[in-house]
Amino acid sequence: MEHVPLTRRNCYFEAVSGSTGPTGSQASLREANSARIVDAVKRYGHITQVELAAATGLSPATVSNIVKSLQVQGVVHTQNTVRSGRRAQMVTLARATGLAVGTYIGRRALHVIVADATQEAIAEQVLPLPVDHRVDTTLDRAAMLVMELTEGLGAQLSELIGIGVALPAPVDPGTQRVAVRGLMRDWDQVDVRDVLSRRLDRQVVVDNDANAGAVAEARYGGLRGVSSGVYVRASYQTGAGIILDGHLHRGPHGTAGEIGHTQVSPQGPICRCGARGCLNTVVGADALIDLLRISRGPLSLRDLITFANEGDPGCRQVLADAGSIIGGVVADLATWSDLERIVVGGELVEAGDVFLGPMRDTVTGRPLLATSEITLLPSSLGERTEALGAFALAMDAFGQHYTTKESS
């Protein structure tokens, strides 16, 4: 007989019924329903029983009975909580041993999170990166940081399920390499997945940062429970991760959502992509800072946001204009894709309504969108969004291989 490895799902099946049973039997149906519930809890990390019923299509009574059985077996843990002003039962996985890593290699920072199947970050660190940071040095830092955080938990690299990496450039879904030359100098010549896999001896999945952000928001943030929505990352550059009919839309070449390369100024400067007047050339960090060079002198993006929050009229005007311009592009995106919700993250969101107000007004000012009840809100996940999304991508890609501790 062929050996079947003990996976988390196998463990759950055996714990619930003690038998796989014939197809169509009551035991088999219960196993299948239990697996659906466990998969949903693993996917969302923390989820109420009411939300479980919606996510799995099972009746609330069935969910309640199976959750009780899984709790007795030690597979899940429940606790009282409040959702929308009502008492609810929150369900999480119990005794998760599998660890995964989410790594966000941004334009100016490296963010690494180590978490388990409950999606609780149990170790994380952020390191600043220089402008146009070198690929070899940055990947060395990323690998060392993963090793340090793992060792700090008293764990071995061999215990990692896998590693997710988010990059600030479009990523080809097939090769998982930077899909467009020139957007990250020298990075498009390097197979990041292969380099980190060899250095850490772990499986690695690579995707675009806005895509990772959209996954994080759909699992843990403002896009949770939304069928079609978008995560807009407004930072040193602008990009979007698109959720359509409950699925991340990458496109065949990984360039879906690259709104930073939408032309907004036909006579504008040449973008890194080679086109003229892209959104990134108008609202990217360098462009925004250049607008204030005469009145304020040399600034960083952080300075611009800080001064705006302190009431500087010039800085506030620059960010308000940026919000309106980005809002116009996002409104176009929302018009053709019929979105329910827009979640905005990235550094520019730290300016609050100075930036978000004009962006929201531009989106809702479109006649078709004004009556669609579309909502625009800031990310609740903050600077962790992309790293959490990379973690979720690693769990999706490799999570089926990990196991739980045996019941005591």
C-alpha cells in the first residue's frame, strides 16, 4: 500500500471520526464538512461561527456541532467575543506547530514576520533599506533576518513551512520573477525564489506587494467578506491588488493592477517603464518632494507626511492633489470592475483625510460610483499589510504539508 504522509488535513479527519468511511456515508460527509471548517479557520486565522457558516455554506447548526467536536479533539479553540455589537464565538486553530515567514522587500524597508497557522505574528522585525538597494545585499539581509528570528523562537529552519516574498514590482505568475525590466534595477535579472530557497533550504513563493496586500486585506482586514474589491498601495510608487469574485486577479503576465503605469500626463516625464506621464511620475515620492523643493528645501517622504500632519499648507496641498489624482485612476478601475470596496495602504495614508478625503471625493464623485455604495477606507493592518500577505501566500502554497501535535 502506498504510504500517505500525515498532513494536517489527515490529522483532522482521523481526530473527528476515527475512520474515513465509504463515500457518501454519514461519516464521510462529516469528515468533508469538518475539513471545510478547518480549512476556513486556517485560511482566516480567527473567524466566528457565523462567519464560518457563510464561508463554508454549511448551516449554523452544523457548524456549531462540528466546532464542538473539533474542540473536544483539541483541533480548534473557541472564545467569546463581540462582532457588530452581538456576542459571538471566535474559532481559531489550536496547537499549531507549523511556522511560515512573510517577507516584504520594499523600496526603503525590509519587513519580516514569522507566524503560525493562527496568523498570530510571533516574531517580526523591520530594517531600513537605502535607495536602489542592491539585490545581493538585500537578499543576504532577508535570509539572515529569517534565520535570526527563527532561532530567536527556539525553532529550526527545517520547521518553516515556507517563505512568502512580496516585491514592489509586477511578478510573473509562472516564473515568479520581476515581469517588467527596469522597474527594479538589476532585480529583474535575479530569480529571488531560487536564491532564497537555496540559502534557507525552504520553499519560497514570490508575488507583487500590492497583490500580497490585497490577500492580507481579504483574509484579515478591510476586504474580508468582500467579493470584489481592491487594495491600493500609495507610497513611493502606487499599485493595486485586485480581488474579483473572491479571487486575486494577477493576469497572465502578473501586471494586473499596475495602476502606477496608467498614463495621467501625456506630456509628462518618462517613467521607469519607458512610457511618458505614468501615474508614478506624477504622485511618486520623488515627484511630490520636487514640488516642495523651492518652498521647503530637501525633504524625505516621511518629512512631507509629518509636516502635513502638523498643518503645513504646502505639504497638505501636495498630498491632497495626490489623493485626487490617484482617486481618478482608482475610480476608472472601480468603474470597469464594479468594486464593492477600496482599501488604501502605504505611507501616504498616514496623512489621514488630508490625502484620503480628496481621494474618496474623486471616487464617489463619479456618477456611476455615487449610486453604487462603494466604500473607501484606510487599511487597518498598517505597515504589516504586505508582510502578512506574503505570509498568507506561503501558507496557501505550502501549508498542506504541515502537521499538528498529537492530542495529549
